[in-house]
Amino acid sequence: MAPDRLLTRPFVLTWTFYFCLFAVGYQLYPVMPLHMRDLGASLAESGRFMALFMIGSGCGALFTGPLGDRLGPRRVMIGASLLCAAFFAAYAFVPSRGALLVLAPLHGVVWSALRTSGVSKAGGLLPEEGRAEGLSFFGLASPGGVALGPLIGLFLFPRLGVRPHMLLLAAGFLAEALLARATPRDQPAAGRPHPALLRKPEPWLWPAAALLFLLAMSYGPMPPYAAQEAKALGMAWPAALLTCFALGMVSLRLLLGGTGMGRDPLRLLPWMLGVAAAGNLLLAFLPG
């Protein structure tokens, strides 16, 4: 695929939208557990916000994906960005832990809409013969944002305080809505019936879904607890784990993209799982 066909203005706008989605959104993940602690939560309770957020995100994707097929990904990107701005504005003024826990799964549903619509929009902008290459490049957006988000969030949170920080993130999602508006209008689905809002998955999806579920279980404690652990150890860089984790994702995507991951990606999976398991064991047993 020629570079000028890949890096079109609409595709770059969508890539930027998705990168900023994670760079702004991931500021919340390590910061909200710290805010919960400031409100009197125990260490265990401080992780419940992210647990409920992710439950909302995972379950919500079952509905927000088909919703994007009905309404078009651009509309969902705009609407969900505005709703996210409203959630962050609410976080700035909510005074209690209970209210934050009520908002968390609802926010998670909206987050799932942003993720599914962003990927769908990018895929629709790429020609079929270069879709795999384009999506590989698009795949750098999310880990790139994850590398920056916690770093920025943990820098701003103690300096600004929770209310100005949350309002700043709300403004970031208003800017995301403007970015989404700048992308091309969705092409109408001529003559195609609307898909059902909830359909039974095909049988071949279940093994892949189970694998991703187990991978997410191993990653789950990192966003709410990594910064707290770093602070307990006296580290000057509380975002170290999340940022280095994301940098590793970016590096591996670049390596595999350059060596032809698309030829037979599954043959590398057992080795990747083994390395990931070794990394988790090192986190468990190594000091500091």
C-alpha cells in the first residue's frame, strides 16, 4: 500500500482521535484510586472504581458495537466524547465514594462506545488491500496514549487537585468531539437491514474471548494499584509500570509489524504468553 494512500487526512484525524482518547482517558485510571483513598477508602476499596468501570466497558461493548453499526461510528464518536466530558465534569464535583462507584460502570459503557467506534471508523477509511497494514499502524495509537496518559495524570493530580484536573480532562473530551466532527461523514448503509443490538456470538469467538479475558485478568490490578505501590516504595516515577508497559507494547508492535506478523501470528502466541507469565512472576517476587 502506498504511503500517500495510508496517511490520508481522514485516517490521520481518526488516528489522532484514538491516540488522544487514551492519552486523556488513561489519566483517570491511576488517579481515581488515589482520589478514593483521599476520600477515606481502604486500599482494597480504592480498586473498586476501576473494577466497576471495566465491567461497564466490557458488558457495554456488546451493545455499543451494534449501536455504532446502526448510527455510524462518527456519530457515536461525537456523542460518546460529549458524554465522557460530562462524566469528568461530574467527577470534579461528586463528594462521596458511593457516587463515584455509581458513575463508574456508566462511564465504562461510554468508554466502550469510544473504543469500538474509533476502530470501526479507522477500518472503514482503509482500502481492503491495505487494511491489515493500516490497522497495524492504527494499533500504535492506543499504547502510545497509554504510555503518556498515566505519566501526565500523576504529574498533574497532586499539582492541580482533583477538581481542576477533572475539569481539564472534561475539556479534553470536548476537544475529542471536535476532532470526531472533523472526520468524514459515515457512508449510508444502502439497502442493508439494521443489525440487532445484541446478537449471540459465533462459536469460534469463544476461545479467543476466553483468552482475552484471562489476559485482562492478569492486567487488571495494574491501573488501580501500580501507582499506589510505587508511592509506597518511595519511587519518584509513580507511572513507571503503566508507562513502561505501554512502551513495551509499542516496541513489540513495531517489531512484529516489520517482521510480518500477519503471515502466521498465532504461532508466536505461546511464546508471548510464556514471556507475559514470566513478567508477572518477576513482579510478584522481585523486590522494589
